[in-house]
Amino acid sequence: MTAFLSVRDLHVAFRTEDGEVRAVNGLSFDVEKGTTLGIVGESGSGKSVANLSILGLHDPRKTEISGEILLDGEDLLAAGERRLEAIRGGKVAMIFQDSLSSLSPFHTVGRQIAEVYTKHTGASKARARKRAVEMLARVGIPNPATRVDAYPHEFSGGMRQRVMIAMALVCDPELVIADEPTTALDVTVQAQILDLLADLRRETGSAIIMITHDLGVIAGVADEVMVMYGGRAVERGGLREVLKAPIHPYTWGLLSSVPRLDSDVEQPLLPIRGAPPGQRALPSGCPFHPRCDFTGEVRGDLCRDERPELYPATGHAGACHLRRGD
């Protein structure tokens, strides 16, 4: 059976004055309806770039994209701009991390939500306003009939993020992409936002892609996890498998750098040494090998010379020569 969203061998490169920037390098993944895929990785790993490609939000004059993105069987890379505009906000919606810059300061939140609804449904202004009030109530905004006429600066950070979720869900999309939706929010508000997204997924049956650098966020919401590094997937599998028995040394490093409630308070965290690779000149072979402490356990210069592919092809997989015993 074909997945609702199927991404195959996606490559995204940007043309800049300083040369080509290869942000995504052969990425493949699937998302089923009613499930949440968590995508984890450091800044620059290609998480957001890959998902912006789904919505066609890159400037075609400066971007080269190849591969295949199938949404419910429709090839989005072959779709025209008019078709993509119909899909954005309708069939697929995105929740951005910075609500203050994503919302217009000149219009009320109700008007902004209503505009999305009117554009995709053709509803009257009165019906669209009513729908905006319904959505604000749905995401837990107090006194929605009054707050619908408030401006973004009159809301707290957590309330603005709820407004962003209301705007994303106003047309009942079948796929929601949440790009770092809890960044810069305190932990209590983070938990409320994640619970809200989980509740809405259960109510609507939508598919969700959760993009984050925080493994704690993924642990609370995801069914499947994909770990990205250097524009590629280096590990994928079920949530419990990846967190309990990680395969890739990069995933080991991410988990070792996160504090745990059951660990010794005197035990120091173990950060991953070095820095992520520059996207203009990725390392040869395994992109993680300059930072990996286990290359000596693999024969010869295999880690430096040969790029490992995800293995096995299905199930819990890792892109590591150590995994294959090479």
C-alpha cells in the first residue's frame, strides 16, 4: 500500500554567489495518515529544507530540486504554482517556529485565520469569522469570541503558537508539518502545545511531521523517528527502537548529550565533539566520520572513502559501516 506522503531520493541544492550549497542529499521517507514522524538533527542537517520542498516554498530561480515527492499519489515536484497554492493551507499546512514573525502585526488574528479559510473554501466573511472563533476555541484560547479581534502582540508566546496551529488546521489539512513548534517556549507551554497537537491528530486523523533538534519533544509525540545529518537520513525506525537501541553513533551522541532524570547528577553530559559539516563541502564517505569516535573499529579507511546507505532497507535501519560489520 502506498504511503500518504512518499519522498524518494530528494536532493535540494541552492545556487549562491559563493557556490552551490547541497542542503539535502538523497533523502527518502514515508508518512502514513494518523501517524507522527519525528525528524531530528542539528541545525543545518536539512530538516526544514526538505519539508519546505514538500510545499514548494523554495525560490525556483535559486534552487535545484530532484527526486520524487508524492502526496496521496500526486507528484508535487511536477505540480504548477497554482496547484501548489491550492495544496498549501488546504491539504497540507505548516506551523512555523517563530509565530511573531509569521503573523502579520497589522491584522487581527481572526482576520488572518479567516483569510486562509476563505481562500480555500470560498466561504463568506461571516462564515469565515465564525470558523476563526471555532478554531481559537478548539486550540484552547480563552474567550475566543473576544480574542478573535486581538492583534498578535496582545498574545503571549504560547498563545501565539496556538493561533498558528489554529491557522494551520482551519481547513482540516491531511498533513501538518510542524517546524520546531515549541522553540523559545517554557517547558510547561511546550507540553501544552505538544498535547494539543496529539489531541488534534487523534480527532482529525491527520499525518504530522514534527521537525526538532530536541529528542525530548520527539519522545512525547512521535510514532516513527528519522535522524538526519549532512542532508541525509542516518537512522530511522520506531520511536522505542531508536531511543532504546540506537544504531548510529550520531544518535548515540545525541542521546548522551541529553540529561536524564534517572541518571547520576554528578555524571557529566557528553557532547558530540566538533561541529556539523559545511553544506558547500561535505566530507567524503560517511559525513559523520570526522566527529565519530568509532571509525577505528571499521576496517581500513571505509568510513572516509565510502558513504554508507541505510541498512536494512526496511524496519529499524542505520547508515553506518559499523552496523554492517564492514
